[in-house]
Amino acid sequence: MQCLLCQRPLATKLSLAWLLSWQIQPRPRVCSTCWQSFMPIDEQACPGCGRSQLNRQPCPDCQRWGPTLNFHNRALFTLNDAMVAYLQRYKRQGDYRLRAVFSTIFGCAVERIHADLVLIIPVTARALQIRGYHQVAGWFQPELGPVQLALAEKKDPQPHPRHFRLTGDLSALVGKKVLLLDDQYDTGRTLRSAASLLLESGAKSVVGLTLTR
Ligand SMILES: [Zn+2]
Ligand SMILES: [Zn+2]
């Protein structure tokens, strides 16, 4: 088997360094050199957006947003050069095999959050058509629940000012903990607008989970 990222053959014998690394995949899909080029975010992170930092105080970005009651984001990795290169290949060049690099770790993070409902931030039909797949669904595909998050359409009678709408049985949201999945937390605008819509519609709390911050 070869490393999905650098194509070097994967060592069959696990080294101690490998075992001590942050690798939790049962079957390594990338070599230890490639894996260690990513920077996992540990407990030392902003409680609002999940950014890696040296304390657990809200970061300057989150202070600007002000507290959004009942919403916070968790991120798994810092957006360093290795991650930018990965996302370039996986998202822009459409190499679907690369979903396997993070699918296990992303799936485990979803499980750990124990949400009542898991929703993916939707992408435009055009983005889906160009890439051929939804990048987040490549890592984790939630079951189709009673409520779905969709992009607001121009013909919607009253498009949500923040470009999302909910479809399905909205009563299923009431009092629920909702997990929202996205690939990156950048400005936070997208996740926060979807979270506000869910909270306004009756959700008890919303947690975001992103691969990067
Ligand atoms: Zn490699
Ligand atoms: Zn923050």
C-alpha cells in the first residue's frame, strides 16, 4: 500500500513514533511523515471557534462576534501549509480518494459530540457539479434526518437573509442538539448564520465541527 499523499510505500511495521503520533486510524492511509505535517488542535483552543491558541479565552475574532448563545465550533486541525495543499488537491483538483485521509478522524469527532441531529452545510449545485462530490460528505455522510439545511433560492418568498433555509419537519428540531459540519471555519459567517437559523427554529444548541480553523 502507498501513502495517499506522497505515494511512498507505507511501512508495514509500525514504528514507536508512529504509534505516539496523533494517528488514530486503524489502517494508516498516509505515511507518518505526511501525517505529522498536519497540526492537530488539542484542548488549548478558543471556546468559540476552535482556533488553536495558548489559552481558553475567546479569541479576538470571537470577541468581535460577541457571544452567540448556544453555539460554538470545534476544529480538528490548524490551516497550515500541508492542510492548504491537501484541500487544494481534495477540493479544487477533485481527487476523491483523498477523503480517506481524514474520514476516520472526522467520523470519530462526530461520534464524540453526541448530537441529536447532524447536518452538513450545503454547497451550490454548481460546486457539486464541478467537483462531483460534497467535500464534507466525503469525510462523513450523516443519515438523512427529518430536517435538512438547504441554500436559500432566489425564488423563495422570503429568502433567509443569511442564505439558508430549512426543509422538512421543523418540529423535529425543537429542544435538540444539532451538529453542523463544514470543511473550514474561516470568518465564521457561514456557520454562525446557519446556527442562528437553527436556533431561531427551536434547536436547543448548535455545535459546529470543521476540519480546519
Ligand atoms: Zn506520505
Ligand atoms: Zn475564536
